[in-house]
Amino acid sequence: MKKYILLFIFAASFQTKADTYYLGADYMLSDIEISSESAKPTATFLRAGASNNNMAFEAQYLISSDDDNIYNLEFELEKSAALFFVMQSDVVKGFGLDISLGYAKNEMIVNSASEKLPTNYNYDGFAWGVAVHQQIPYIKNTQVRLAYQSLFKGDDVEISGVTLGLTYHF
Amino acid sequence: MNTQLNVSKLFSISLIVSAILGCGSETDSTQLAKEVELEKLRQEGTIIESLSIENYQVRLKEGDTHQLKVTGIDSNGESRDVTNEITWKTSDESIAKINSNGLLTALKNSPSSQGLITISATTINDISDEKQISIADVAAESINLKQVIPATGSINTCTPGRVSADITYVDGYTALNSLRDINLSVDENTTAKINQQGFVYTSAAAVESTVITAAIGNVTDQLSVVADPSNLKEINVSFNSEQDNELNISVGDRIQLAAKAVYQNGNSEQTEDISSSIKWSAINSNFIGLTPKSIDDSDSTASFLALKPGTTQLLADCGTKQKITTVQIEGDAELDSLEINDGSSEYSISPLGTIELKLFANYSSNQSSLNVTEFANWSINNSNLVTTKLVNAGTAQAGYRVTSTSNTLGTVLITVQYDTEISSVLINIE
């Protein structure tokens, strides 16, 4: 609960109201790393944000597209919800760079033949990302965006991914 | 305005990062990580199905360490060292601890009968073995010295043989294959040398019998080993890892030496490293300075340093075989002077202190110098105030270490001769 209160205080500390809102949709090739092995399930996620003075708040929600195996274990990034504070560079000739810091709640499903092994795993914590985006010529207010995101890094498990998608600014 | 914005941004970032970093939670994934590793081993067929702790029957005492080893047999039926793949435990962590690599440290002597404590090794798939190890400070009662390499018969001359021992203590415990606390020595009338790891090095040209003595205080045992050169077919030497019949080098070059022997046993041939047994010599020792391999340091190598221009022959002898290599040395080495360390005529050390002396030969012809410490004749002129030791032999950092033996103050005159020059230095113990 403490984290939400802190995030709320932080959000309330914004001195001016947002001047741009945006929506995005991305395809993610995720990477779930455990015991030096990795599964690469795919996922799709939606983003919505409000930016002002090269800063933005962005919420994103991810849903699984596909699963992947590590040997006989089937890994799926079932869903993930995250809230990011985004530092945005100035846009030069349509090109810009974003750095995101935030918090992600991730749910992973593992299917295996072992009855002793739990199916659902939750990994919540610090998340960060770096993205580059380029304005698409002839399509007004639309950018193509390539990003790397680290959604969780724990003692045994690390969840990250590379995303490619579009962003539309209202 | 911008400054205000940046401060606001930095404050915001710090706040959000600190808030978020402190608030993570995760499902315990230890079992999942283990399952992934198990799946990997199953797929590779390398999952361990049985294992056995080896070299456990030893007697340690407080402060000793002992490296344990575990061999496992995997689902392919293959045996492998799994010492670093298992979870180690001791039955009493206050008496002995063991790290993940199987290194056991005796923290104190065990009060149990014969000082026994239990150690266990468990694999990721819960296959385990446990053995008892003894930690007690009890006197040895008898030693049974035995030949282990080769297990029986004579040693091939030049090839390292090995001995070990079973030690029975007064409390009835017997440590197997242990040389702990044992002092090993060989018959001085033979070519054999032995180190404290039990390796025996021989080089005689005829069949030679050597008596090896093992001692712990007054408890001793003897074993006679025989070295036979009849299977020795040839020896091969290498210089800086390359085989040459003639070497062309320059003054100041240092060449690493190694040797291997080929043995003919019936129709089969086998090659062995004999770098610790072979004897190196030069027809004219003024041209090159030889440093033999130390049998007490497995990482050391034999080498020689080219000291003067000219041609000489390097001889490598072992058993009935000899290898001769012509060494051609080029360059100028007109000895101008000798210099000890920075050239001072005296140095001071404190009582029980140490100083390392290096002797440099200065050459007028090319204004260069060589560290010739190990090839010079040093003398402390019968002083009993210091002891000396050659250190870092075979390297450019070779030194003559002088150590004060007591709290007695005084002065020691150290003289050194190299080639035709003599130099000296005073060591003041003050």
C-alpha cells in the first residue's frame, strides 16, 4: 500500500497539468531467465500515458500471446501491469529517446508434469525501460517505438523483453 | 524555471525509485529453479543416480583443512567428479564446516569416540552419501608406507612414482592414504628425490633401489622402491614449448625448459612428463645460467638465462638417455660492474627483519644490466646473525633473501662473486 501512496504523492506533485495524452500498442518478445536457462514467450501490451515538460506517466497492461518451453517446463507471462514515470528527450527530426522507471506486477504460469511444482508465480517490483521512437512520415501524430524493458529481477527469476509497437498522440 | 524543473524531476525520480525498490515481492521460485536444473540434467542424461564420497578416511586436528571429493555416476552410466555440484553438510557445524567446493575445515577437535563426525553430500535430485571423518589430536602409533603409483612393480626411471601411507593412531583410528604430518626422505646414496606430496623422482642409468623413510616424530616406516630404465625409449625436450635441435638466442633471453619421455612396453608406447626428474647441464656453464624445476612447487619450471655470447651445448640426461641441444647466443656482454640493489654499500634491517638482495651485472658494451642473483656465489662470511634463501629463482625477480635470526644487533658482511667480479654489502641489524 505504501508504494501506491508514494506514487500518488508523486503524481500530485506535478505542478502543471498534462498537455499530451497518448496510446500505444506493442508486441513483446519476452525473456524469462531462470537457472541460466531462458524461455521466450511472446506477449502484447497496451500503453496509455500523459506527458508534460518532457516527463510522462505511463500505464501499461500486458497479456500473453504465446508460451515457450525450457525443456519440459512451459512458461507463459500471463499478464503484467505496470506504472512508469517516463523521462523524455526532446524530439529532434521526429526522433526521441525515453527512459522509464516504474513498478510492475507480473504473473507467470508454469506448466509441468510435476505435481509438486506450483503453477502460478507473482513477481512484483522495480521495472525500468529504455525506448527510442520515430515519427512516421505522412501519418500524423504516430510514432514507431522500439524498447527494452526489464519487468522484474529477483533472486532466481529475471523477466525482460524487447518490444516493437506504435504510439498515437492525441 | 528550467533549474526548478530539473530539481523537481530529480526529486521525483529519487522518490519514485526509492519507493519502488523497497516494495518488491516475489513468489519463492527456489523449487522452480531447481526443477529447471533437474530438467536440464534429465535432458542431457547427466542426472546423478549414485554417488560416493572419496578420500574421507583421514585424521584431522583443529585448524586443519581437507579437500573432499565426490564421484557420481549419471544416467548415461558415466562417472564424473561432482564435488562442486552437490550440497555439503557436516553433522556438527561447531566442529567442522565445509564449503560448497568440498573443502572441510576442522574448527575444533571432536569429543566423540575417535573424533568422528558425519559429513553428507546431496545432489540436486536428493541422491546422497554420507561418511565419517575423524577430527582429533592423537599421537600416531604406526605408519604403513606403501607404493601407489605404480601400485605394484618397479617405477619407470624418470617417470614420477608416488608413495602414500596408512597411519594408525593410539585411539585405534586408521587414516588411509594420508601423508599428513609425515616427513618423507630418501636414501642419499641414490639419484632419487622425494617431495612431501609423496612423489618420487628417479634418474639413474641402471636399475636402482631406493629406501624411502616416513616419519612422524619417532614413529617411522620404510619402503624400498625400484626404478628401472629398461622401458625408456627416448626423451624429448622443449624450449618455450617448442622442440628444436639448435637454439639461436640473445644475451638476456630466458628459455623455459620441459621434457617428456617415451616408454616402450611391449607393443605400446606411452609418454610421460619428466620435467622434475631430468638433469640439465651445459658444456660451458659460463654461457648460460640454469635453474632446475623445484620438486616442491608443481607450478615451477626449469629454465636457463643466456648470460654471455658464444656457443654451448645444453645436455638433458635421464636414465640411459641423453639429449644434446646446441645453443648459439648472440649479443654483447662485456661485464663492467656488479651492483647490489640500488648500489648502496650498506643496508639496515630490524632484528628478525628481512631484506631481499638482487645482484645486477652491468654491461658497458650495450649499457644494459641482467639480474644474475641466482648464478652468483654469495657468502655471509660465517655469520650466525642471518639466514639466507634464494627466492623467485628462474625469474627476473630472483633475489637473495637475508633474514635476521634473533634480536641480536650487529653487522653482517655479505660478499658475492659473479664471473670475475666481486661485490659486497653491509647489513646492519639495528
